[in-house]
Amino acid sequence: MAKRRLLLIVPAVAAIFTAGTALAASHAAASAAAPRAAPMAAAPAAANTPATASGPPVVTPDPYRDGSEQAGAAKATMCFACHGPNGNSVSPVFPRLAGQNAVYIVEQLHLFRAGIRQNPMMAAMAAGLSDQDIDNLAVFFAAQTPTGLTADPTLWQAGQALYLSGDRKHDIPACVACHGPTGQGNPAAGYPALRAQQSAYVVAQLQNYANGTRYSGPNPKTAAPNSIMMFTIAKRLSPAQMQAVASYVQGLR
């Protein structure tokens, strides 16, 4: 019942995201049409520039162009133990990567590798990845289909209201403006996909933004291009709102 109601809201807001969705579709089409060649030569040295006090690490401009899905598939097997087969994790502790925006995956892996986003397990995994490995993994997971998971029937309506309309009383903008009507994200702007994401993981990340621990270093609020926005918004969300909107996106497709 909840899933049918969720689907009813999509047409009303879908027009807002034509450009972002079209870009994602063009990337996917280009990837499907391109031959599955061996990974491209390593990027210039500048692409490996580590994070500094002046800003986030330099990342490859377009993993959809530079990455190889075939090479990513071979490398991704080491990720499946935590993130699940083809990126559909079954544990609420680990995020789902299936269908995630490749630009966002690249950004986050670089942040893990640079120690700006701290997680002992991910730091160890990312340390052994080259820029080309990161691009390959990103396009592989972006090409996978998120499956399973539904919204909590007691929370999805409150979550839907916040996701689509925000909370003007507390200056909370609608999530749909950045993350899309079905939670598909916006590759052009680097906004991550949220659809089918583990709700417990979403709550944990919102809490990390709210308490300022999502990123570290001298400028954690500007560690990623859109991070300052999330640090600001998350502080305005109540625990109940975090739970509701997280449950809602878990049921989105």
C-alpha cells in the first residue's frame, strides 16, 4: 500500500529534474554503447593530488567517461562482503551502493583515502585503490539496480511530507530539490542517490552531519562541494524527522 502511494507523487515533481535525469540517462547510454575495453591509462599526476587544508582532494572530472564497468566488476568483489551482492547490502550498518551516482562514489572514496572521512575499514580499503580503480568501481556500482527494502508503514507519510515539501517553520528545504523525486540524486551537481538506502544508515549519516563528525580536517564543513549544505540542514532536523525521512527514502525506487 505504501509503495503504491509513493509512486503517485512522482509525476507531479518529475519535471523539476528533467535535466539531471537526462544527464544520468546519457551517461548510462554511453556506458552501455561503449566497448568494454581494458582500463584507460592512469590519469595525470594532478588527479592523485591529496587533500589539503585549502580544499577537498582533486577527483577525476567524469568517472562515467574514464571508468570501466567491466574492470570495476572484477574489483568490486572485495566490496560485496559489506555492501552486498552488486551493492545491495543486507546489513543496516553498511550503505547500499547499487545505483549510486558514480560522481558521488568517486568523491567519497577519495575522501576516505585522504582520511577526511574517517572509518578504519574504509580507510584501509581505499588506501589500496588507484584513481583508475576508484573510477572503475564507481561506474560499476552506478550501473547496478537497487532492490528490496520498503518504508515503515508508520513513518513513510511523515517522511514523504518532509522529503517533498520540507519544513518551513524550521527552515528545512525539501529533500526532493537535490535528491530527485524518486531519490535518484543528481549526477551533474554531485548529489547522491537515496533510493532504497538503508534507513538506519541514513539516520546515522544525518546524525554525523548534525554533530559535525561526518568529515574531519581543518575545514570539515567544506570537505565536499555540498557538505556545508547538509551540515546546516541536519542540525535543523529533529530525531523523529530523521527517522521518518530515512524510512521514506528506503522505500523509494
